[in-house]
Amino acid sequence: MRNKVVAALLAFFLGGFGLHKFYLGQTGWGVLYLVFCWTLVPGLAGFVESILLLLASDQDFDHRFNPNILPFYSGNPVEQALGLERLAELHAKGLVTDEEFEAKRRQLLERM
């Protein structure tokens, strides 16, 4: 599961090399940033993207970069219950940290 703070830090400090793009699963963009890193344009774009990533809501970030947890935000209570089960499975497999699990669990329970 991708974390928006990690992505924003990568974009801020190493955005000129496109490392945040690789982290977010956008390999093509990452390669493009690497090819043009000498122009300093990717560095400026990385700076802007770091701000945009931090300003994005958790829902928007997850929708774009964590598509496997989309049912967690559905308005349907049955789908939310299934999403809670799926979240527990991800946590059990070690794909979600304790902090992420607790934060997403609270979000789900508040929406039910």
C-alpha cells in the first residue's frame, strides 16, 4: 500500500529523478523524469507534485494510487463491511501497517 507522505517526500527530495513516480507505480513517467533530469524541469515538477500530493485527501490519493482498497469508500454498507474484511486480510498479510490499518478502520466505521 502506497503512502502519500512517503510519495510527497520522494517528490520533494528526489523528484528530479522521478523516484516518486516509480514509487507510485508510474514507471513510464519515472523513466521520462530520469531521461530529462539534467534539464531541471522534472525537479520543478517534482516540487509541485510534492505539494499536490500533500494537499490531496486520503480518499483521492487512495483512489489514484491504491486501487485495491476502493471498496472501503463505497457508500454501500455491505461493501464497506466487505472492505473492512479485506482491510483485515491486508493487515494479516503484512501489506498494511498497524497505523494504516487503524486509520482506515476508523474511517470505515465512521462512515457506517
